Amino acid sequence: MKNEQELINLLKENSRRSVSDLAKNLGLSRATVQQGIERLERKGIIQGYTVKINPHYQQQQVSAYIMISIISQKTPDIVRQIQKHPQLDMLCTISGQYDLMAMVTESTTEALDRAIDSIAALDGVEKTLSHIVLSRKKDLAS
């Protein structure tokens, strides 16, 4: 399918678009678009679908980027434990003084404080440095 990237872009804008709407936008048949989506899913390019949250709702939430310095031998265990956190938005390895960076979003500052403390208390975490998000100017899904 030559319009694969266009299909991906349309799904990134709104993953709930109907196959008919996608086909119309791409100038392709519904069957071709459906096959394209299935192929992207089989290849693992599309790994799931998500919801775009209203920015006004997001502004009521409080988020923090948490940089985490760890004992390298404990990395797999620490990553597994952090991934279990229900409010985890992102976790990645980074270069520099810290090893990991997480983004956590909670409904209150108190809940965010508890989440940060729970990460800092993990066995193998040497130190953390947190940055509270004051406002979101652009999200990936925007």
C-alpha cells in the first residue's frame, strides 16, 4: 500500500476514524484500507489505539518528569516495577547523570508526591530529580 504513511498519520490524528472515512481521505477502497490496517498491525507498526484527552481535563491533572539514577545491575527489576505504576505515561533510558526518565500524571499533588516517593524507595534507586509540569504547550498526539 503506497499510502501507508498517510494512513498512519490519519490514525494518529483520530484512531477512531471509520474505515470508510479513511478510504475516502486516501482515495482508496475500504477493502484496501482494511487490509492496510491489518498489515500494519501484523507488522507491529500499529501496536494499539489510544484516546486523545481534552486539554482542559489534562490541565486539571498534575504531572512530573522524574529522572532516576540507578544501580545498573538492578535496571531490569527497577524498570519492571516502575512499569507497574498505573499513572505512568512514559519511561525511557537517557544519557547523562541519570539513567531513566519517567513521566507520571496524578489527580492531585499529594498523589504525585506519593508516586515520586514510591519510585525513589525502590531497591537500587540511588537518587531522583523531579520536575513538575506547569503547562502543556504541545502533546505528541496533538
